[in-house]
Amino acid sequence: MALVLSCVGTLCWAVCFWWMHRISSRQDALLEELHEMTRRVETLSQREHDLISEVHPQVNAIKEQVENVREAVEQ
């Protein structure tokens, strides 16, 4: 009887080990996917920041030109 219980215990341990390994592998894959997504978002955010930095001074210049035109038209 003790031998049977010992074998069942060993079998349960093996199944639990396999199950935990499987869960861990899925978590690792999900974490890697999240890291890749984070890298893409950071890259896009940096590009967006660069574009806004380029456009921002131009927007101010355009606003000044519009103001000048408005003043000229009102006169």
C-alpha cells in the first residue's frame, strides 16, 4: 500500500512540475510579447515627438503670418 501511495505521490509531483513549467512558458512568451509591444510603442512615441518638435516652430510661424495677413486685410 505504501508503495502505491509513493508512486501516486511521485506521479502527482511529475504532473504538477509539468503543469507549472507549461504555465511558466506561457508567461515567458506573454512577457516577451509585451516587451516587444513596449519597444514598438516607445519607437512610435519617439517618432511622434520628433515630428511634433519639427512642426511646432513652423506652426508658430504660420500663426504669425496669418495674423499679418489678417491685419493687412482689415486695413
